[in-house]
Amino acid sequence: MSLTLHVDGPRWREHLLGVVEQTPGIVPVAKGNGYGFTVGRLARRAQWLDTHAERTGSRVDVVAVGTYDELPEAASRYDGDLLVLTPWRPTGQDVEVAASLGTRVVHTVSRLEDLGGLTAGDPRARFVLEQLTSMRRHGMHRRELQRAAEVVADAGLRGLRGVAMHLPLGTTSHLSEVTRLLNDVVASGLPTRTVYVSHLTAEELARLRSSYPDFTIRPRVGTGLWLGDRGALRVRSTVLDVHEVDRGDTFGYRGRSVPKSGHIVVVSGGTAHGIGLEAPTGEQSLKARAATLARGGLDAVGFVRSPFSIDGKQRLFAEPPHMQASMLFVPSGARVPGIGEEVDVRVRFTATGFDRVVVS
Ligand SMILES: *Cc1c(COP(=O)(O)O)cnc(C)c1O
């Protein structure tokens, strides 16, 4: 009786191996809700991918987690290096969790002062220096990178693993920006030729590698890896209850009345799973909406489209989703699913917590 992510195991694993094969130097990203799979499951899968290095031609020797808090869940299931994407700050959690994992952690340093702070506490700490990109999230400008290079040299720091750049999702080409950033790395005098990048296409990666053959380019990939073959993934909710209703019957937390006869279908999956109200899809123009109202459609009486579909037809919420279940309205005439039957749900994987993940 759950919201379940069903994974076509053979197809998914084949996809993962294919991505690793086509993405030399890949750094799998396992963060947040683990793209729906959980961080722990992805860490275990990264370990499995590394055991297939002979087939893919690529070791998976580092996994990226989002935060220091996520380190323990990944560290117990994956035994390579763990890159923390959120920049190090001189606060308790960052210092303590990392200390317990010793040399496996690779920190991200995005401010000059943090380079001093991190290495004052642990001179052997391993780190990447983040460059500020057009995203303007975290990172150092050219001058700060130069200063960082001086600090690394003066203090004899040995932990520098590379530089990192986080690029916006590509609408236009990233190449000119990356070229400028790589030139900044060269100009800074930093003793590294490894760069961790995100959101570059295969073609962009190939062009960078041929323009900068002395650099090792390591693409961090989450979505394209874990969720890259949607056809291998199916999300299903369980029908928990069904009630026949007549026009005027009341239901739900708000005691609303049913606009016409049909069934209230209660399904698993609610706000706790990340199920939310959907904006109407398709025609959204004022004119289209006016036409819907004129036809007296159910959305005209305040029912909102839900992400659940029954027999391929997207159904409306009878009221906003509850904590763990949702009430749908199925007008009379349509087939009514039985209790225990599973129905399809469309979700945003990065915002959904499943009760169960079943990998075949
Ligand atoms: C999340 C994240 C990625 C991976 O992004 P996807 O779009 O899921 O591939 C890469 N780099 C950084 C810094 C991130 O935060």
C-alpha cells in the first residue's frame, strides 16, 4: 500500500554502465533524496559500477554527495573518495563529520579564508577549489584563485585535488565560459590540471579534451546518470479505497460537495512524498481556460489536475493531497479501479520520497 518506484533492473543497470562507458572520468552525484533512489542506494550502485570498470573502461573512484550530513549514508556503502559539493564552512558539522571519515573526504573550498580555516585544522585535508561561474552560486574569482595558489605554495599544501566549476544548465554553449575559466586556472599557477565540471554535453567535453589535452576533466553527473533512461522507471501508487458518490454528497477535510455522480478514489501518495498540486498542463491560454469553463469541465468547479492517472487518463484531485494519501474524483462512466490495484503517477524524481524502491 505504498508509493513505489519500480525499476526495470536489467535495463537501468545497462543504462548506467553505458553512461559510465561514454563518460570517462565520471563522478556520480548522489545527493538530496538520491534522485528518488536514496543516497545510500546510489552509493551502493556506484560501488557496483566501479566493480565493472573492466567493461566500462572507467573506474568510479569518487562519488559526490551534496552535504556533510550526507557523508555517513554514502560512506558506509561506497569505499572510494567522497567529494562534498557544498563548500566547506568553519562550522561544527563540516569539521566533525569529515574528521570521522579521515582521508576519504574531498572538500570544496569556495573562499580564500576557508582554505586557511580548513587546512589550519587539518594540514593534510584534501580539497578542490571552486571557481565562480555565471551561475554565481559559490566560488572564487580569478584574483582569489591566484591568491589561493600562493597560499598552497607558501604553506606547502599537498591536498589540492583540482578545481571545480558548476555551470548553468546548458541552453547555449558553455565552451567560451569554460575556456576562460581554464585559462584562469593556468594563469593562477595552481599545481593541478584536474577540473570537476557539471552540465557539459558529450560534444563539449570532447572539444575541451582536445583543446586542453594536459587537463583531466571529470564530469559530475546526477540526473543524466540515474534518471537518464526514464523508460526504465515507473512510479505507481496503490488504490487504498473507493467510494461511490452522488451529486451533492459531501467529502473531504473541507466538507465539499460532489458536483456530479462518480467515485472518490483514495490512493497512496501525499504531501509527505512530495506529491503536490499540478499546474494544468497543455492549453494554458486564457482563451483555452475560458473555453473549459464554458464547457463546465470539472476543473471549472475547482478540481485540480493530479499527477495520478488511471487507464492512461490523468485524474483530478477531489481535494488537495493529504499527508500520505490523495483523494481523486472519477466521474461516472469511467472504469473504477479496484482496491489494491496500482495506478501510474507522474512525479519529479528530485522532489519525491518513495515508500519503496523495487529494482528487478
Ligand atoms: C547537483 C549537482 C550536480 C549534478 O547535477 P545534475 O543536473 O543532477 O546532473 C553537479 N554539480 C553540482 C555542484 C551539483 O550541485
